[in-house]
Amino acid sequence: MTHHPAAEWAAQQIDACGWDQDPPRYLIRDRDGRFGIEFDRRVQRLGVTQIHTPVRAPRANALAERWIRSARNECLDQVVILNEGHLQRVLDEYVAYFNAWRPHQGLGQRAPCGWPPPPRPAAAGRIIGRPVLGGLHHVYQHAA
């Protein structure tokens, strides 16, 4: 990392990624001067399509930034990551939890991809908890 990133430094970061698999198809970025012509060339050589956020639209990345904040606060800041494979497994498990179980305030405390639970009387049955991410989070369901 650097305290004073410039166009040359940003271009070097593209090569430093060392894509083990195929590079991403899209790169969403702002119009900062730190991304110079060489950065654009290197991204284009990889076959990555760049999508620029609109001019003077500071909230254009709000959804992505909010997701990153959630992933960091609720997962990555709480787990010691050992290597790239471990990071991928942790993020895969967090994404599954985030989309299928985690309550979202903007969705009326429902999960984006979760199914609504079947209607049950308020005091019916035993509740069981299943740990997610080694107990960092839990998923609660009625016992069968």
C-alpha cells in the first residue's frame, strides 16, 4: 500500500492481482485521476470492461460500499484469515448467510433470498440454532 497513490501505482496493482482464475468481467470505478491511461490499458488487455460511475454522483457506489461495510464489520474483522483459499471459503459462507438468513432493515427484517417461514403458532415447538462462520452468527429454526 502507499500513502500517496498515483496513476503509475494504480496501474501496477492490476499486474499485482495475479489472477489465478479468469479476471472479472467488469470493473466499476469512479473517475479519479489516480486511474491513468496505463491503468486503462492494462485493464483492457485483461478483457475487463470498465464501468465509470456518473460524474458528481457520490452515492453511485452506495450499495456496494454498504455490502463491503457489512462484510467487514460482521465477518472479516472478526476472523483471522489464513490464506486466499480460507478467505474465499469464509466469504462464500458469509454471502450465503447474508442472502438467505440475515435480516435486512430495508426489507422489513427479511432476508433478500430467504423464504418466509411457514405460519406457526407463537409457542409451537422447540427452536434450534445452527452456527454460521464457526459460531460468529447463528441461524435459528423450529425443530422438526
